[in-house]
Amino acid sequence: MDKALGKLDDLERALAPFRETSARFPRVVKALSEWRTDSVHNRHVLPNDGERYHNGEAIAPGLVASTGHAVVSKRFCKNQQMQWAKPGVHWLL
């Protein structure tokens, strides 16, 4: 978890030069801050997939599956008006 939080710090530093030039900068910083807060507060329930893999334990893809289902459901239920594009579908898969 400490390595992941370090990567968030690296990302924040890498984005700093765009503070004055990007209109989206405040939203990105807010999202990173929320991600950090959630990670720190929920670190006791977040599985360490690397450790599980090295111990020969199963790695549950539940989070990935639920995220995929949420995106597909949102698009097909027309809660969000979007169209599928080949690059977008590729990244989703």
C-alpha cells in the first residue's frame, strides 16, 4: 500500500506543471485526493494481490467484474448517453 501511495504522490508531482494551463486540473487533484483518502481509510480491507499471488492464493477479480458490469449497465440503461467506440471497448475489455 505504501508503494501505491508513493505512486499517487509521483502522479501529483507530475501533474503540478499543468496547474495553470489545464481547466481540468482542480477536478483531477480532487479525484486523486479522494482516491488517497479512500485508500488510506480502507487499507485494512484491501487485498494485497502481490502477496496473495506469491503465496499461491487465488486473486479474486470481483472489483474488475463489478466495475465492468456497472459501466455496461450504465450505458445500456441509458443513464449516460454514449456510444461505443472500438478503442473504448478495447480498453474496457
